[in-house]
Amino acid sequence: MKMEVIIVAILLIFTAQFLYMSSTSDAEYGGADGEAEDVIAELTGGNYEPIAEPLWEPPSGEIESLLFALQTAFGALIIGYFFGYNKCKNRLEE
């Protein structure tokens, strides 16, 4: 019970911080891809042509962020499952 309260408190703190920062600043959350494009354009003089194009591009940045977050959550679930499985397996062997 104590652990659940701590986790909920941490989630509330991060949510409050995110909402506060989102509402008070004009900061744009961008990834490393956009920065890399700018550096490549600067180094090549703007005449760089990518050799591949994405098969599908999300209609907005928000959807792209959502898909990235889902991918991260799915990976964390898989890693957590295997950590839990190994811990339980070790307990049963003792």
C-alpha cells in the first residue's frame, strides 16, 4: 500500500510540473531528428538529399509523440515482465 501511494505521488508531481511548464512557456518539444536535419543542411550547404523516405508519416507531431510513448511503454512492459519472471523464478528455486 505504501509503494502505491509513493508512485501515485510521483506521478502527480510530474503531471503537475508538465502541465505548469506547458501552460507557462512557449517551448516546443522537439526530438533529435530535427536538430540533425539542421546540422546536415548546414554542413552540406542545403543540397543534401535523403536516400530513403518514411513509408508513413504521422499526420501531426502529437500523434508521433503518442506512438513513441506507446513504443516506450511496450518496451518497458517487456523488460519489466522478464525482470519479474526471473525474480519469481529465483524465489521458487530457493
